[in-house]
Amino acid sequence: MLDNLLPFLLHWAIIGLSLWVASHLFSGIRFESTSALVVSALLLGFANAVVKPVLILLTLPLTLLTFGLFLLVINALMLLLVAALVKGFKVSGFWTALFASLFVSLLSIVFGALVGGSDPATTIQMPQGSGNWL
């Protein structure tokens, strides 16, 4: 059980750092306290793990019709959901949430690649053997 604690805390810290950077970059995102940032990062991770897959499944026809671009709207909705649930976290509107969620996603990928490079689950491994793997 403790083996999964470090990746969880690392992912939580990456989301928190990404939200913090986004709050300084976008004027429409504001945290009133550090605790609001910490709770928002935790709740955003939970919403992305539980609520987002359900929304993706429910909106699959629309996502396919828009060639996946509707996933950006779902990301913005996750950020707005967290802002509605956490006291002290404010997002000014949908467009701010859309661009901020895109920024947070990209920054989380970059931070995750910089920090989590030694995890076997995140590294790409080529097949072993004769070299013919197609």
C-alpha cells in the first residue's frame, strides 16, 4: 500500500504546482489560500480519475464527431466543477477554464516527465528478442 503512496503524492504535487503556475499566469484564476490550492489539487485529481471517464463515456458520440476536441471542453468542465466545490478557488468563466485546463494539462505532462522518468510504468520499453516485432 505504501508503494503507491509516493506516486500519488508526487502526482498531487504536480497538479498543485501546475494550478499554482496557472493562477499566476491567468488573471481569471485565483486562490484565496494555500489550503484552497491543496484541496483543489486533490479534488481535481479525484475528478479526473472518477468523474472525467464517466463524462467521456457519456459524451463519446460528440467526442468522436468533433475528432476529440470535445475532450478540451470536458477538461474545462472538470476545472469549473472543482472551482464550484472548493471555497477559495475562483475561475472567472468558461474560456478561462478552457485555456487554463489546457495549460495545466500540458504543464503536468512536462513536470511529470521531468520528475517521473525513472518509473517503469512511465518509460517506453522496446520489445526484447530477434528485432522483428511487427
